[in-house]
Amino acid sequence: MKKEIEKLLNDQVRYEANASMHYLAMASWADVHGFNGVSDFFYANSEEERVHMIKLVKFINERGGKAIVPALEAPKANFETLNELFEEFLSSEIYVTEKINEIIFECLSHKDYNTHNFMQWYVAEQLEEEAQARTMLDKLNIIGNDKTGHYMFDRDIMSFKATSEAQTPE
Ligand code: FEO
């Protein structure tokens, strides 16, 4: 594996790990603010990001590189509103998508078609996660400051997640 690609993949390990910790902090915030559905949603997303990270670690090592387990930045722990939480979720996913696109670009310029092929799974994941974040933020923007709306959003969030996953092709 080319050193440039190995470095980008190791950077991606760090972004996925940071996303996992970021979503864990969001889950914890929701947990203590009585939003149990939102909390379950972010606990699950935190776990998914951890899986994304481990998949990269294994790929780097299998291809003759050396995966680096990164030091992590402390995630933001406090949020004012559910909207803020989901705005952060969407920005985090957009950031990760940009980083994945950079890897894809470098894979093509170095003719590393194996890594390019491997990264297609991440491209599909990002499409799903960004769409999910946008849908949820749209719903929250419709709800505004209505407490009953927030209660219902929290109650139904896991079913939105299941529906959007069922609609996304593998
Ligand atoms: Fe694995 Fe959604 O970043």
C-alpha cells in the first residue's frame, strides 16, 4: 500500500473514532435530558462508527500497512436543544463524507483500485447517514419549540431510522 494512501486511511480511522465518541457524548446528553429514543439512536450510531473504524484498521493491516490507534479529542458534551444536537450530527457526517471523497480521489490518482473498491462501502454508508441526519433535522425544524412534538420525535426516532435503512440499497 502506498504511504500516502496509508496515511489517509489512518486519518480516516481517527475521524471515525472521533465520530463514535462524539455520538456517545450526544447519546449521554440525550439520556440525562429524558430523550430515551434519541439516546438509543446515538448509542447505536456511536457503535456503528466504531465498526467503521475497526473495518479500516483491519484493512490497513491486511494490506501490509500499519494501523495507528489514535488519541481522541474530547467531544462536545453540552447542547442547548435537540436541533443543535442534530445540526452537529449532520455537520459531522458531511465532514466524514468530504474526507472519504478525498481518499477516493487519491486512490484514483495513485491507481489504487483495491482501496478504491473497499471505500465504496463507506460511500454508501455516508449517503445513508447524511440522508438520515437531514430527514431528522427537517422534522425537528417543522416541530420547532413544541414540547409535544419533541416527545413524539423521541418516541418515533428509532422507527425513522429503521425506515431509512430499509430504503437504502446495500
Ligand atoms: Fe462512519 Fe458516518 O461516518
